[in-house]
Amino acid sequence: MTTSEANVLWLRVRLAGGGDRMISIVINRWHDNVSTLFRESATLDSAKDTIDFHLGPIGSYPN
């Protein structure tokens, strides 16, 4: 899987004083149309994509 296929990335930051901080990076992909399950790439509009940063885990399977 490449980064362009990911919707959630987890970033672990090691703090200088010890300990860790986890940041979730969520990529919101814009679809012009969601009426079909096939040819999804034809409905994507990357000019309208957004990205969110959240402290802590977000997603289905954070380890």
C-alpha cells in the first residue's frame, strides 16, 4: 500500500523528556459521486481533499 491509498496514518512522536505522543492523520477524500462501488478513482476529486490532525488514536485498528 502506498500513502496515496491510505486514509488514516498514525504518527508516534517520542518526547525529549520521555514518553510518547500519538497523532492520527486523517485524509478525507472527496468523491463527486458515490452511486457506484466500481471505478471509485473516476469519481475522486483530489483538489477538494482535506486532512485532519487529531491527538490520540482514530481508526479501526490502532496498535
